Amino acid sequence: MAWFEWSSLFIRWFHVIAGVAWIGASFYFIWLDNNLRTPPKWKQDKGIKGDLWAVHGGGFYEVAKYQRGPEKMPETLHWFKWEAYTTWLSGFLLLSLIYYHGASIYLIDPSVMDLTPQDAIIRGLGLIFGGLFIYEGACRSALGRYPTLFGLFLLVLLGAVSYLATHWFSGRGAFIHVGALVGTIMAGNVFFKIMPAQRLMVDAVTNNKEIDPAWGLAAKLRSVHNNYLTLPLLFIMISNHYPMTFQHPQAWAVLMAIGIVSAWIRHYFNLKHIGISRPSVLITGAIGMLLIAGWVSYPRATQNEASDIQAHQSSISSNKAPLNDVEQRAFDVIQTHCANCHSAKPTDELFVVAPLGLMLDSWQQINAKAPLIYQRAVINKDMPLMNKTGMTEDDREAIGQWFKP
């Protein structure tokens, strides 16, 4: 399993680096476009629509944007595309490695839907590329010309995908597939619309032809879409560290609520860049986040939950009898050192819900996650967390004797 850990590390590292470059460029150019000012007449006579002065890193910078394009194509022209492409490629590779190669561990939750790895992967790919197809079709239809209606349509699309994902996959797997769809939409905007429009503009300048303003407007619209999708996507990227979100009974609604509020907060900064100060947007966004946190954290000790816990406890009792000595020893170790956190009702003071949504109350649950338990407790030895429960080498050896890959 060492190859898996190292591959995951390097691909994830590269994915984060590429993502930082892409998001940084996206934020910068939206800010730049919103901060351009009317240039002096001599610049306007050269076809310059707006300019901006900035100071950074010990130097002054002058940036200008042309209404159409320069009279002559410069010898060196910088393109911004590989930031998007490498982010998507590394992200899809990471998705395939962790959630598809390890589908039985990370993607499938039998308590949600008992899927085979093949079925789960097909459904996951269907959500990603089916969602992209629907989005792209809507953008190219008349609906794309009405921003408010299109925004509502996008909310419905992402809401439907979130609902399906949380009713098909594990909590983590569901959230990451919604994120994969959003990331695919964003990279698709670059590939299907922004880059083709820019190639048309470059070809027009090179061949002394008129530039159609519609090319730039269409590309700008997709850039704005990406800008508003960025904060929701960043939340999804870090959400697997916070199981109270993806393990919530209405996880799809939690995801949508956080996505909407974070996009609303992004709207405040976009307005600010064009000189419109509306603190009410930021204040209502902050209040919205607090309300979501309160809703998600509100105790949910219902009769159904109590019944579920009782069922887990009954399952534990019923599963002890048929175990052989090696299995029984491993079961006892896991119950002593792992189930205090990884349980339907954690007893550790740090956790309200099981970390990563991983519950080890019954033998069936333990057996289903055997490779992961072995990797973390025996090979990596990074679990239990900070070895709070004092798991000994003999305890780890007991797990190793039970699971021998």
C-alpha cells in the first residue's frame, strides 16, 4: 500500500499547486477587469479600453486592455490555460486513485446504497459528465442569455446532483463528486469557450480582420461563472476534514446552503472591485454561515437516532459469537482503541460524529474497512489519533494477524 500513499501524496500536492495557480489567476483577472479605469485620450486613440497602474514587489506596473485588439500581434503572448487543465487532470487522477480504485472503502456506503464498485464508478462518472453536458447545453441555449434564470437553473442542477450523490455514495464520496462536477464545469468553460474565443481573437488580429465583440463577451461570461463557483469548490475540497457536514442527514442541503452563501460572499468582493460597497452582502453572508453552523450542530437525538444506536449495539453483541479467536482479539482491540471515535455515537470529547464518516461499531463495518484499518493502525501507525487510547504494539500486531494482505 506504500505506492498508494505516495501516489496520493504527490498527486494531491500537485493538484493543490495547480489549483492555487488557477484560482489565483482567475481572481486576479476578474479583479483586474473590474478595476480598469478610463484611459487618457492618447491611449483611447490606440484602441485601449481601460488601464490600471499597480505597485508590487518593488516595482510599478502599467496594464492596458484593448477594446478590440492591438494593431499587430506581439511576438510573445502569454496564455492562461494550463493552470486549469493541470488542475482538472490531477484532480481526476486523484478521484480515480482514491475513490474509484478504493471504491469499496471511500465511495461505497452500504447503509446508503449497497453498490458494487463498478456500479458506483459508473454512477459517479455519469454525474460528472452528464452534469457537464447539461450545463454546456444550457449555456449554449437561449437560457444562457438570461443571467438570473441561468443562475436559478444552475442551482437546480447542482441541487439535483447533490441529492443524488448523497443518496448513492458515502458522505465523502458524495461531496467530492459534486466538487468534481463543479471543477469539470470550470475547466470545461476554459476548454470549450474561453480558449476558442481567444484563438479567434488572435487569428483575427494576425490576419488583420475585425474582432467580433461577442467572442470576448462569451468568454468573459464563462470566467464570471468560474469566479462564483470557486469558493463553493474550495469548501468541498476541505470538507472531508469536517464530517459534521457530509454526515448530516440532509447533507445535500448543507452542501447547497454553504455553496450559495459562499457564492454570495464572493459577490460582495466582485461588487467592491467595481467601486460598489455593500456591506449588507458580507454581513448577511456571515449571518448565513452562522445559521448553517447552528443548524448543522443542533443536537439531533431523535427517537430514530436512539433506535439506530441500539441497533448498532445489538449488532455488536450478535457479531461477537461467530468470531474465531484471531477475529475476536482484533474486534476487541478496535472496540477499545478505535470505536470511541469511529462510532454512531462517539464517546471521545473531540467528535460529535465519526471522523470521515467511518463507523466501526459492528463486525460487518470493521470487516468492510479492513484494508484501511490495517494501513492506518499497523503500517502507518498514525491511528488512533495521537495514540490517545494507548494502543500497544501487541494490539497492532493483533490487527495485523487478523488482516494479512
